[in-house]
Amino acid sequence: MANMRVLQPRRKGHFWTTESKLAFLFLLPATIYLLAFMIYPILNVIIMSTYQTSKMAKMLKFTGFTNYWNLFQRKDFWQVMLRSIYWTGLAVAVKTVFGMVIALLLNVKYTGRKVARTLIIIPWASSIPISSLLWTWVYHPEFGLLNYTLKVTGIWKNPPVWLGAPASAFFSVIWVDIWIGIPFMTLVFLAGMQSISQDLYEAAEVDGANALKRFIYVTLPGLRDVLLIATLLSTLWTFNDFNTIYIITEGGPANSTHILITYIYENTFHFLKWNYGAVMAVITFIILSIIAWIYSRVYFRRET
């Protein structure tokens, strides 16, 4: 007994153990990736926004917040900013409403429901550039399917050039974004509806609640968390929807369809105004961070 080794208990809080070394080893590739392709570019853009830059993106002179002040004096910037907010708010609202309606229809049992659920996925499952190119041809003034259908049916004998005027071009592009985004909202809401207990609907029906009241008092409360997350993701994606606008209109005509993300690209890579592009990128980052923070506050407040 005297020669037996007394096992010392492991000290609580001991950090650098074999397990922790192995964990850090596995995390190292992901950490290097984040530092190289996310953290460094973000910091570089923030620093560049405070410098005067050359056409080759070389930082020449530290100017502090002068670039921000000069950008805020530009009328075109505020027009693009307001259009970005309007674009995002309108698109997300329509996606949410139509996605909810279609999800309700797909949640009802009827013949062909599985086929309908499959077809609704197509716009979202297809590549965004491919869908945007498809709609570019649909909107073509001479050979496009839309104008051809309007002429043949007699609904509109002289349909407009949809992408030729500022107002029609903006709503044409926003419709494409909505068309692409509705299936995602539909599938998320449909999945949420499947998780709601049927006992709640049966109890509400016994109490005399009609379909509208069952939707308001059973379906919507059951989808509250799903609705919050879905609208957050849709807001972030819509605000940053570069492909749809740039493929269809490139921000035209007369800059009428530019939103912040496409305007950043044009100023940075067309006009080589790297400092202003960096400033707008920082502003975009701040806006999206605030939106995500507000959503997280609302979500976790409800959880507590």
C-alpha cells in the first residue's frame, strides 16, 4: 500500500491538455481561412475607407473621415441608399406574404400536392445568373415572351420596353428577385407548419374558430420563430442581391436600378474610386450588422 502511486486528480481549469491541443489543431485551418479571406479583407476595407487612393488601389494619404463626409454630400449616394431600403422592404414584404399564402395552399391535402411542392422549388433551386438571363429574354421588347403574350392575347397591343424606362425597369428587376425568393420563404413556412400540432387546430375548430381565426391564433404564433429567421435571411440576401440587378440592367437605365451593392461595384471597378467603394462597403456592413443585431435582440428576448 505504501508503494502504491497516488493518482493526483486533474486540476480543474487546466487549459493546455491533450484534448485542447487536438481541438486547436482541428480549428487551425478554419481559423487561417477566416483570417485570410474574411477578417483581413474587412480590416483592409475599413482602413482603405480612411485613405486617399490611386487608380491602382494604392493608399496614398490618410484622410480620416473625409471620404465619408464627401460621400454624404453626394445626392446620388442618398438616392441609391433610399432605393436600396425601398428595394429590400418591398421585396421582403412581397416574398413573405406570397410565401405564406403558397405555403398554406401546399399544406392542404389534395391530389397533385407533391407535384406542386416540387415545381415551387425550381425558381429557387436554379442558379440566380441563369434565372436572371432567362428573365432578360422574357423582357425583350421584340422577341420576349412577355410582350409577345400581351400582343397575342390583345391585353396590350403596344407593350412598353420594360427595361428601357426607369420606373418599369426597377419594378421589372424587383419582380425577378421576388420570383426567385418566394420558393425559399414558402418551403421554410411549410416546414414550420408541419411542426405545429394538429391538436391545436382541432381544439380551435371545436371552439368555433373559422379558417382565418385558426390562422391568426394558431398558425402565426406557431410560425413566429420561423418567420423571424426567414425574414432576417431574406433581408440580408435581398439587400446584397448583386447578380439579379447587374445581369439584367447593370444598374441602368440612368442608374435607376442601382442599389448599394451594385453601386459599390460600379464605383470601385468601373470608375476606380476605391476609397468611395470602401466607404460604401463599410456602410453596408454597418447596416447589415444593425439589422442582424435587432433581429437577434428580438429573438433572444422572446426566448427568455
